[in-house]
Amino acid sequence: MFILEHLWIIMALPLAGSMLTLLAGRHWPKNYVNLSSVGFPVLAFLSYCELVREFFALSANQIPWIQNYFTWMTAGPFRVDFALQVDQLTIVMLGVVTFVGMLIHIYSIGYMAHEDGYYRFFAEMNLFMFFMLTLVMAANLVVMFVGWEGVGLCSYLLISFYFTKKSAADAGKKAFITTRIGDFGFTIGILMAFWLFHAVDYKSMFDTVANMPAEGMHQWGALTSICLLLLAGAVGKSAQLPLYVWLPDAMEGPTPVSALIHAATMVTAGVYMVARMNPLFSRAPAAMLTVAIIGAVTALYAATIGLAQSDIKKVLAYSTISQLGYMFLACGVGAYAAGIFHLMTHAFFKGLLFLCAGSVIHAMGGEQDMFKMGGLRTKIPWTYSTMLVATLAISGAPLFAGFFSKDEILFDTYAGPNANAVLYGLGIFAALLTACYMFRLIFLTFHGKPRFDEHHVHVHESPKVMLAPLVVLAILSIVGGWFVLPTYWGGKDSFQGFLDPVFSASNQLALQMHPNWTEPPHLLELQMTGIAVVVALIGFLLALYLYIIKPAAAKKVADGTRPIYELLWHKYYVDELYGAVIIGPLIWLSRNVLWKVIDVGLIDGTVNGLAFFSRRVGSGVRHIQGGNTRSYATWVVVGAVAVTVFFVWMVR
């Protein structure tokens, strides 16, 4: 039980890699940097493997396994221990972070080989893994908050990695500031949780809330308030409406950053937090409905924008926002296991999509515009094959990973205890658009004739160090969803069964709150699966017709619906709206009130006024010191008279 007794080792390994690379990497050759910065994530994954072995040796009453290492802070009744825990949900998240993170670090050796700041990049990537592992393994809200803010800091550093480029520096600041808006609500939510539960550790909170009645749909009590405040943080971190605007701009960072932070790990932190807090959310149905609505609307909204983008990474960015919306939808209808299942499969195929996009950009010499690509299928076949697998997975093609996880979410939305037909309709339409814009990406990038100068762009396949992670993730994008395969023959969902101890109480509560709900027949599930497949097929055929069979038709459609196309191309003008309504007035207030009035007028004016007054008084008084003896004697007499008068007046 070595790793279970020393859980901190898993998170300390990437921290050690970050510190070592940061302190010595400047003076090392790249081979040493690779050994340090990639070796420690590999060791973290191997430690995770040992943790899994030890975890399955535990008895049921030892789970969750909690380790309190020391008391971190105390203030009256407020006490926070530095405590870590492991349960079934932690095992899944740790697997995603360590394994996918390890593959992306390996990929980065080839992708970043010719970039300046090589050691700095890997130091920041290792630091990110440390904070993400802290977030996942935390046993209380405060330790989680440390990891939560840490990944936000690392996101800022990595997005603005090319800090000499203004757009990258601006994108880093935008991500940091936007997520801070949500984190403000998250902080208040933690304080309110302590006020209500007199504790911030999960076990105490969940034990207390288990004896509390559920709030009504129209009852806004303390639990609902806490959940909505925590949700604010999740909306910012996981890029949901209305705080999603930072994620598309975050594509200014290197592609491995997009794969690790903005596809596989950091953006899923909000989903993980909602799932972790399921005992609270399950007793606040108004908050759960809010989660579901935000998720469904975001899924459809981002999918529509993805239809019109030309930058290959921007398409994947909006795809990420849309898929995160599905995860929120799942948690909002109480299908927490389905949401986490999609989180895991999404890490496989979306991480693969971003890494393949990086391989395409690498092959094209830095070009990201899909309309300047085409015909790459035969030139970079490994990249094409793996990206096609990922596209089939995200589109919901049968037997691919995304097919199982997305189907489970849609089915639970339609027929679960918290079923909602409207939200199901939004989700199924978003699925159609997903297949359409993803195959649009495939057809524009890899099919048709080359739309670039082949004499100046020497397209070449990526090195093996970049291709190996693609192949591994492609395999997982196929088989990663087979945990639930037995359910199609009336068997048990292995993944949901594994997570059941974490979510069983919430699932039972949902049944109590909906006593008339009955288990849907197995035939209905198969029928709903058929609908999802048909919808994905329609999206594929639509993209095939517009971009392969009749390429000119796409331009005709765009010209014929110019106002709609412009609306989607400009992303509903949300950035411009935020700029006019929020950013512009804040800049005006800062410049004209805070700077000119308060800073220059009041603060500087006061200091400068005192200095001016002192200078004028000093200038006048210095004339007294003229060196004239009679003048000095006169002033002595005047002073003596003044002192005498003062004392006489005081005595009287």
C-alpha cells in the first residue's frame, strides 16, 4: 500500500520535473530536458498504475481512501487539512490526466523541437500536470481550489507562450481574467459551504447533506445558492455560456497546449467538480436544471459556430465547447456517470484531433486555414487515418468511443428520471451539426485538390515521436467506449457499475423525487441509438454533398444565407458585444475616472500639492537666513514675546 499511503508522490513527480527543468533546463541540451520533463510524467503514470492495483485490493468500507498529511490552516472553527483522497471517480480522472498528459508530453518533443523557450514550455506543462492532479486528488474544497487556480495560472502561461506575439499575450490575459469572473462565484460558494456545513472536506459535507431534505424546484435555499455559485466557477473553467469566449482565443498557444489543457484536462475540471459535488446538486433541482440548460444550449450554440470557421484549431475549439456542453447536460439530468464517461472518451478523441491538427500544421509549415489546404490524404496518411478515426468517434459512428458515451447522454436526457424533451432536441440537433462540421474539416483538409503552392510548401509526415501518441489515442478512440458494450445485449454497464458507489445515493434520491418514473425498456434504448446514428449520418452526408460531390454548392449556400453565415463567421458578435457593453465602459472608467480623476487628480494632486506648498514655504522662509545680526536679534525678540504671550494666556 505504498502509493496509497503516500498519495502525494503522484502529484509531486510532475512538480519535481517542472522545478528541475525550470532551474537547470536553460543550460541543458534538449536530451536532458526531455529526460526530465517527459520522464517525470511517465513516472507519474506508472505510479498511477500501482495506485490502481492497490486500490482494487481495498475493501468497500475503506473507500474513499483519505490521507490527512497535516493541518494547513486554522482560524477559529475554520480548519483545513492538506488531505488527498482516492475513490472510483478519482481513479478515472487520474487515468485521464496522467496517461493523456504523458502522451502529449511525448508528442511535444517532436512538435516543439525547433521552438525557442523549449525548456520553459516543458516546465510549464509539468507544472500544469501538478496542479491538475492536485485538483483531482483533493479531499476538500480548499485544496481543490489551489489546483483550480493553479491550472488557471498555467493556462495563462501556456496560452501566452509566444508572449512576443500580441495576439498570444492578449489571449492569455483574456483566459485568465474571464475564468477569474467565474472563480469569484466559486470562492463565495466555498465560504457559503463552510457556513452551512461547518466544514469544507467532502466527507463531512456529504455526511451532513445526506440528512438534509432536497429543496424544491421553485425553492431557492442555501443548497441551491451554493450549487449555483460553484457552477459559476465551472462555467468559467469549462468554457460554457456566457464565459466561453476565452477558449477559442486560447488556440494562440502551441497545439500540444490545446490538446492537454483545452481538450483533455483543464476544461473538464468544471464537469469533474459538478460530478464530485453530486450529493449537493442532487438536492438542488433548480441548480441541476440550470446546469442542464447551460450545457444543452452551449452544445448547440458552439456547434453552429463551428460550421463557419476556417481555422482548423478554431473549429476544434468550438467543438470542445460543444462537447463540454454535452457533459454539463449529462450532469444536469443526473447522469453523472455518463458525463464522466464522455469526459474520458472526449479526452481520447479530442486530444487526438488536436494532435492531428498539430501534425497537419507541422506538415503545412504553420498554415492553419483549411481553405489553403486540401489533398493531404496521400501526403500524410498516418495523420489522415488517425484524424479520421477521431472524427468518426466524435461524430458518434457505431462502435467508436464517442458513439457509446454520447448515446448514453442523449438517452438519459430523453428517458431518465430528469428527462427533458426540449433539451434532448437541442442535444440531438447539436449531434447532427457535430458530424457535419467535423467531416467538413476532414474534406477541406485532406480531400480534393491541393489549394496551396506545392512548390513552396513541402508537405511531409510528422516524425515517429509525434505519430506514436496519435496511434495510441486512435486505438483508445475506437475501444475506449467498449465498457458499456454489454448493455446492448441486456448486460451491465461496466463503467457505470464502477462509478456507482460515488453516484448511487444521488441516483436513489432521483428515484425518490420521481416516484412515477419507470425503467425504460431495452428496445427504446436501441431505438434512440438508431435515431442518433441516423442523425450523425445525415450530418456526414450533408458535408459530403457540400464539400466533395458539389463543392460549389457550399459557396452558394453561404451566399444565399449571407446574413446567417456572417453571424456564424463572426461568432454571433459576442466578443464585439462584450467589448462594447463591458470592456469599453471599463476602459473608459479606468482611464477617465480611476486614472485621471483619482490617480492623477486626487492622489498625485495631493502629493504634488504638498510638495508645492512645502517648496513655496521653504522658499519664503529661507530669506530669513540672510546673515544679518540685527535681523536675527529682531526675530529672537519676536519669538520671546510670542512665547511669553502664549504662557500668560495659558495661565489666565
